[in-house]
Amino acid sequence: MNEAKYHLECLECRHVIADSYTNTCPEGHDSLLRTVYKSKRIRKRSGQGMFNYIDWLPVEATVPVNTNPITYKSEELGKELGLENLYVSFSGYWPEKGVFMKTCTFKELEALPTLLRAHERAGEKILVVASAGNTSRAFAEFSAMTGMPVVTIVPHRYTHRMWTTTEDHESIFLIAVDGDYSDASAASKEIVNKPLQGFRGQRGGAPLMAGLIEEGGVRNVARRDGMGVVELEAAWCMKALPDYYVQAVGSGTGAIAAWEAFIRLIGDGRFGERMPKIVIAQNLPFAPMFSAWQDGRAELIAAKDLSNAEAAIKAMYANILSTRNPPYSIKGGVYEMLRSSQGTIYGITNDEAREAEKLFESEEGIDLDPAASVAVASLMHAVDEGFVEKKDRILLNITGGGYKRLKEECALYHVEARMELHSHAVGQLPVDELERELKEFVTGLYVG
């Protein structure tokens, strides 16, 4: 244990855990686990993309990729908003700025360390990932690139987001489901527990026990620490912590990742001692955490915060931000993050997001993912309300963009669904069909 690069710790009971792809407290506490790294001062390497910060990533291996966010001081948007020290972290495709994320979102920062952690800590188990599209696209991109298999579950209406820049999709098993992200997530939990029990194959002539493992969502430290690279890169650029950090959220996982990265950077001692105020935003009309926060509640109330959820999600501009069960109340979750950082939440209308998107593209010269447009709009609210001041050091996390540039320069290959599950099947999955199809998928990958 003393020689390990890191261990995990339950935020409720402080139980120290050696990582075996562990996502929940062995003592049963409903708390996030957090990575505790042996190295307390972050070292930035060079030429390794996000793995420049491997000392604070829960993996041993690296993959040669260009995946890394960039941070720059905004002149045009900052001037337009009257801000002297506005810094932008951009995750997407913007060659002129030196950022080459080909899925155009910061979800790449989650996907790659999660795939590697599963490979290192869970053996031959195959990850099962549910998302509204962007996360699954990132996992699919790296699966296609590396050959590491993934089963991904996406709502039917979001399967148009499933494309890669690599043509070979042999290692990707896409399942389309009726409903929204919550339905995809519910299906993933059932799938991971039922198929492939006892399947045996061969890999390289050696016996292999294949199986599935749930990716873990917000509870997966690799996802959070991967997204924390945004804040590490920003700290090196700014040579200090920001006074304010701004991001749009669905579940809030990325903002929790930022909070944890700031905690580590404060512990490093070279970037400042004060926790940035974390400002997050949700897209109205579906904004359950905004609703609860406005009422001063630490708990979500379904009847109030999630009423008419299906219709509200369909009405969102940035529907990628729709999560019915966000980690709001959990130990180490969004409510605790906001309270401890003296932060706040804004609710952003579709019209406000679209106007902010136009402003950013006209001033900065790059198109945005709708979720990033919500973040820009929330910064505009914070300025108008005086929550941030002219001279404050602000870090705006642009979590996705550059789709127009990517389409000009890269071929995109749509990922076809291998199975479709209709709403009546969720909760009573066609287990025999799933087993047959997934075994055929795994056999094609591993046997021989």
C-alpha cells in the first residue's frame, strides 16, 4: 500500500481502499470515493496530451493522443463583458489554438483514463457505459482507436451523436433505447448484471473469462480525475487559481472534478490558498439542482424539482445536460461543493443560451457545443448581477466546441446500433437475445 501511486478514500468514513476498480465504499456508505495521490505536488510533463498530468491520474499506462484542453486569456469576450482577467479553458477541436479533441467535448478526458483504469484494475471485463450521446461518443472514439471494447447505451433520439473519426467499429457494441438518459442508465444497470455469465473464450491462445462491468458514472474516480486535467492545465497557464470557476452541468460530475482538482492544487502550495467560487448552470426548463438550490434545500424533491421531466427534457436546448438523478445530496456531491466553495447555480433559458453562443462565436471565432453556450450565458448573468467583479480572475470552462472545423477537416463515421430496446423492455430486458448478441460480440473480439 505504501508503494502504491494512490489509494481511494471514502469521504464518509475515511476508509482507505486499495483500488480494484472500486467505485463504492466497502462499508456501504453512500458517499463518493476520492483518490489520494502519493505525489502532493503536480508535475507537468510534455508531449503526452492529458497524460502530462499522469501523476494525478489513477492509471499506470499512457496512450499517445492529442487529447488535452488548452487555456488562454480571452481578450475579445472579456472586453465585451467588461472583464479584465477572463480565462477560457477550451476542450474541443480548434487547431489554431493547438487543441485537437476529435469528439469535440471534454468527455474525452473522462473516457480514456476510465478505459485504462478498467483494463488495469478489472482485467478482461468490458465497460458498459450509458449516456445521452457525448460521453458514449468519447468512449467509442477511443475504443475504435485502441481496440479496447465498450458496450454503450444511448437513447434512440440521441444516436445521431454516435460517430467516430475512425472507421473500424468492431470493438463498439451500441444499444439504442427508448426514453432519455435515465432510461439508458437503468438499462445499463440491468445489462451489466445479466449477460455473459460464465462465458469463456480465448485470447492469444490463453483461457479468458469475459464479462461486463458498470462504468460507474460520478462514482468513478478516473472520470473525475480525468476531467480535473482542465483545472491542472489552467493552473499552469494562469500560474494561480481563479477567483471564480464557471461551467454548465447536467449531473455536476465535471464541477465536482474541478472542486477536487482545486483541493489538490491548494495542497500543492504553488497556486494559491483560496478555493475558487464555483458557479454552475443548468438549462431550463429541466434544472432540478437549480430548483433545489433556489429553495435552499440539500435534497431534491421529485414532485417539485422533477415534475414533467420528460416534456422538460425535450424542450431543452442543451439536452445533453439532462440527468434525473444527479449527485446533488451525496457526500462529496454538488450541494457540498457549492456550500464549501461559496458558489451558486444559475438557470439558463434556451434563448439566453443561443444568444450567448452567438456572442462567443462572434468574439472568439469558434462554434460551441450547446452545453458550453449555457456556461457562457451563466457568466453573463454573474456579471450582470455583480456576483463577479471586473478585476476578478475567472476561469470559464468551455466543455465542447469546434464541430464546424472538425467536419471541414475530418471524415466522420456513424456508429450503427447493434441492438434496439424499446420502452416496454426496460425493466424486463430480453436476456436471451442480449446474451446471444453480446457473446457473439465478445467472441468476435477474443476467440481465436
